[in-house]
Amino acid sequence: MTDDVFNLTPHDVRGQEFARGFRGYDIQHVEEFRHRVAEALDRLLRERAQFEERLRGMQEQLRSFREREKAMNDALVAAQQLRADTKQQSEREAESVLREAKAEALRVVARAEDQERMVRDRFEAAQRQFASYLSNFRALLERQLGEVEGLQASAQTRAQLQVERSDQQTELVLKRKV
């Protein structure tokens, strides 16, 4: 073994031999220690392998979570953009509907004003026509009344003439008798 790289495996620990000297180490204690160190090293290596496996799994999970996070962030950005676009589109449509409604309202008001003007014109024409009718009817009645009065005067005159003739005839008859 070198000091540059110190990778110790359980096999290295089991195979390590120590130089023996006079009054050296108790061989049984060294063997027990080597055995315990090898077992601990075995356990640590197994744990390390398990941890590395868990680390790889967690790194894979982390990568998956990061991908999901990126996808969710992208979806969130897209949803926000869609919301903004939808809002702008809705506002444009609302403005368009409002403009159309105002234009339609102006057309309706203009038609109503035209109809009102026509109704007023017809009403005024009907009033003039009625006034003309009344005037003509009054004139007719006055002519008829004049004719009736004329007929009445004529009838009175005739009646008076007949009375006068009758008086004259009676006078003549009386004069002839006398």
C-alpha cells in the first residue's frame, strides 16, 4: 500500500500481515482486530453502495422533479399568457360589442326620431285636413241653412201671396155679390 491513495478493502485488511518482532503484538488480538475492521469495512462498503444506490434514485427523482417543475413553470407561464391573451381578446370583443351597440342605439334613435317626425307630420296633416273638413262642412251647412232660409222665405212669400190672392179672390167674390 502507498500513502498517495489509501483505498482499503476488507480483503486488504484480512490479507495484511504485520512484521513480527521480539515482544511484538499479540497475534490473536491483531487477528481479532483485523477481523472486526474487515467486518466494519464490509458493512461500511455495503452501506456506501446502498447510499450510492439511494443517491442515484434520489438524483433521478430530483431530475424528474426538476423536469416536472420546469413543465409546470412552462405551463404556468403559458396559462398566464393565455389568460392575458384571453383578457385582451375579451376586452377587444367587449369594446367591439359596445361600439356596435352604441351604433345600433344611434340607428334605433334615428329611426325613432324619423318615425316621430312622420307621425307628427301625419298628425299635423290630419289636423289640417280635419280643420279643412270642418270649415267645408260649416260652409256646406251655412249654404244649406241659407237655402233653407231662402226656401222658408220663399215659402212665406208664397204663403203670403196665396193669402193675398185668397183675400183678393174673397174680395172679388164679395164685390160681385155686393
